[in-house]
Amino acid sequence: MFGQVSDVIEEPHAHPDLELTPRQGQVLELLERGRSTAQIAEELHLSTETVRNHIRHVLRATGAHSRLEAVRDRKRRMLS
């Protein structure tokens, strides 16, 4: 039935130190692997606009000004 999310189980993602949704965590991981917006969209079966929206949220959550900065900051956090 539409509107019911009680059956949805959200898996924890690999970025617990950031306030990201599991999908945003997936997008960040794919950015870390060097994927483009189009490649991420294809791999996750999303529209490119949806991927762009996820990337915007990731940038906001990380305080980064670019994808490269978000990836660099994430790698630094992992090393700390």
C-alpha cells in the first residue's frame, strides 16, 4: 500500500560520522570511486537529477564546496 514505510529497513551506511541517508552514503562512496553523475545514476537506477540532488545534500552535510573536496574530507576523516 502506498504511503506505508513500516516494511522499509534502512541499512547503516559506511559514513556514520556524517548525517547522510543510506542512499547519500552510496552516492558518496561512488564519488570516492571516481564515478560521474551519469555513471552513478545508471548504477543506482536513478535519474541524473536525483543523483545531483543527493550530491547537493552530501555537499551540505560535509560542508564541502565540491565533490572533490567532499571525497578528500571523507578520506581524511577515515585516516583520523
